[in-house]
Amino acid sequence: MKPNQEARVDLHTHTTASDGLLSPHALVQLAAERGLVAIAITDHDSVAGVAEAHAAGKACGVEVVPGVELSASGRNSEIHVLGFFVDPESCSFQEALAQLRRMRFQRAEAMVARLNKLGVALRMEQVVALAGDTAIGRPHVAQALVAGGLAPSFPEAFARYLKRNGPAWVAKQNFAAAEALAVIHRAGGVAVVAHPTHGPSPSELRAMVAAGLDGIEVRHPLLSASDTDRFTRLAETYKLVRSGGSDYHGVGRSHCDLGSLNVTANLLEALRARRPATAGCL
Ligand code: AMP
Ligand code: FE
Ligand code: FE
Ligand code: ZN
């Protein structure tokens, strides 16, 4: 049965499979408490949280959309691409994600080396102890710095060392934007550009549309009301579907609460209808 089109959903969330603080199970339970009928799990470079979330969703009546958030290299910044309804079992997809996670691991090692050069005695084992085999990111390095008494707080760890162009920051090696779209499409997914004010330039966005972009995130805590209006019009112009979500990473690490942006199920239904006709792959 299709949910009521006005029911609330959240289409951008993170779990402990990447840099979120809640396990997939706990995140889905919170979604149920918040009265959401569906959430998309969109971890960075990983679908490892999807199966657990799916099982939890069945138990508490929340639809779990399998998703991912890929980083792509833009000219002046990273471009984040959400993939909805990806097939977590797709072999080519799993290989692509594993490659991204290997690059993330090497990049974390490089950031630890930079910290050491700066006189900060962090060891990679401390980062790995926190991150396990998840998609390691700067938040894990920041957390390890705080846990080791090497930075006073999580935001300070970013401000002092890890922010973009900061002294210990190392750029991630990513796919080009068109390649990120292709990876999502090969996995049967719908490709949506995330928080579009923080990512592609207008010309990069047009190139992504030409390369098969399906949708654009129009509700996100980093977008103002006028951004939402602007990107909603852009979606109409380019025949893109719209999505929206809180980008929830857990308490103290999020811009807003899970489900608090009043994103409704009609957006999810439009995304569902946009799935490629020949979903799945070898
Ligand atoms: P990474 O993908 O490893 O470059 O890490 C990016 C993630 O770090 C984002 O998804 C956020 O979760 C988090 N992040 C980025 N910048 C900051 C910041 N200034 N303060 C706190 N968290 C941040
Ligand atoms: Fe994140
Ligand atoms: Fe993002
Ligand atoms: Zn995100």
C-alpha cells in the first residue's frame, strides 16, 4: 500500500556504516518515534547499513529505501551525489564502493601523517579503533583526536586541522561526477545531487543533467527557503525529480533533527517512479 502522500519521510541520513552516530537499527527506531513512514539510508560510500535498517524497518513499519551518498570531484569542491533504490547486492556497485573505501583509508593515513608532522601524536590505530571497517572519514579522525585528548572538541578538530584546506586536510580521490552517476545507474539507482549550494557550479550542474542526473535535493538544512524555491524551479526546467532530507548524523553532529524538514511521501513516490527500467546489473 502506498503511504499517504502527505506523510513525512527523510531521504538523507547517515549511520555507523559511515560517519553517523546511530546504528542502522537505532536510526530506524528513531524514525518510527518521529512518526516517519520512510527513510533513505544514504551513508557515504557504503551500503553496509542497509540490511540491518531494512530488518528494523519491517519490525516497526518504516519503509527503508536503500541509498548511498557518493562524493565526486568538482572543479572547486566535492559534489555529493545521492543514489536511491540502489541494489546493495550489485557486484559492480560493491566493487566501486570498496575502491572508494580503500581510497578513504589511505587518505586517513595521509591525514594522520600530516598531523604527526604538525606534532600531533595521533596513531592510525586510534582512528581505526573508532571507525572499524566503515567508510573512514574526517569525522572519525576528529573523534579520535578528541578521544586522545589531542583536540578540545569535535568542531575544534575540524577548525584547527581537518577543514577543507586546513593543515591536516587531504583531498579525497573521487570519481568524476559523470562516473558517480553511472555507478548509481548501473546499480539500478536514481541519482540526485545533494545540497546543491555546496557542490557543483551552474555549468557543472548542467553537465550532470546532460550526463543523466535524475534529481536534485531541494530540502536540506544547508539550503535556505529561497534556495529551495530556486532549485524547485530548476527541477521543473530540467525535468528533474526533487528530494529532501535532514542529513542526520546523530545528536551533536547534525544541523537539524531527523525528519524535521517536513519532506513528504510524494517526493519519495516521484523518486520511485524514476527508477531505471532495467534495474540491477551483473
Ligand atoms: P569526508 O567525507 O571524510 O571529507 O568528511 C566529510 C564529513 O565530515 C561530512 O559529511 C560531515 O559529516 C563532516 N564535516 C565536514 N565538515 C565539517 C565541519 N567543519 N565540522 C564538523 N563536521 C564536518
Ligand atoms: Fe557525513
Ligand atoms: Fe553530503
Ligand atoms: Zn550526507
